Amino acid sequence: MAMEKTFSPKPVEDRQVEKDVLVQEPSKVILFNDEVHTFEEVIDQLIKAIRCDTAKAEALTWEVHSAGKAAVFEGTMDECVLVSGVLEEIALHTQIEV
């Protein structure tokens, strides 16, 4: 009777592996009131920028008008840059906050 050899790998040493993890804080797009754009222009641009319904865009526009500014979008920095860019297509004044 032949003896079978079994393969037994040597245990691998435990290693600490450090990973750099980029944690992004949520960013916000702030839209400021101005005396140049009509409500309709702002509503239309908000719908285009954040892909919301008319009721949401109207509520945000009213908040901007009443308070002077409002956070109209929250997301990653990349998303906020895109949203801000769409709003600024018609020269709306925005700011991104982290």
C-alpha cells in the first residue's frame, strides 16, 4: 500500500495592510437670490440642474427669494460641481460648501 503525500501549505504571516480611504464629506450647493432672474427662469434651471419636479423647484426658489439663499442640492463634490455649473449657465450665483 502506497502512502499518499498531502500538501500542507505553510501559513502566511498576518500582515497589517493600511489602506488610504478617501472619505468625502457631503457638499452642498448654495443658491443666492438676485434681482435679475425671474421665478420662472430659476425654477426651470433648478429642474434642469437637480432633476426635480416643478413643486420642489418652486419651493426651493421661494426659499431662496425669502431667505436670500438656500441649499438646493447635497451630494459629492463632483455632483455639486456639475449642479453648480448648470445653475451658472444662466448666471445664477452659487457657492459650494463642504
